[in-house]
Amino acid sequence: MADLNKYLGASGKSVKLHEQRDLLRGADESELRELLHDVQMEVLNLRTQAVMGDVENPMRLRAIKKMVARIHTELTAREQKVA
């Protein structure tokens, strides 16, 4: 299981955008796919919490969804580079 706090920051401490990009570019493909799975599970959990009204930080959902897009972008760029 990937450490999401490494990519998104722990509570109160955020990771800068350029640091996120560098971490994603430095990860290998299997790590990116594992991270994508973990992030998608986090989105599901946060959406469930939002429906129930238990979300402690609603902006985390936004950050997680952006992370999904960044991972997809990196994976697509790598596929196009190979082709």
C-alpha cells in the first residue's frame, strides 16, 4: 500500500505541487498503478463519508481527485513515450 501522505502531505503539512510532480515522475510504473488504486479507494471512502456527513476535511477530496488526474497524466505520457 502506497503512502498517500508522502504525496499529499500529512495533516497540516502540505506537499508543494512541484514536489508532487517530481515524486510522480520518479516513481516506476508499478508504484504508480498501486498509488492510483490507493487514491481511488480514498476517493470512494471520502465520498462515502461526505454522504454520511462525517468528512473532517472536505478539501482533501479535491486534492485526491487532482492526484488521480496527475497519475493518469503521467501514465499516459509514459505510454506515448514508449510508442
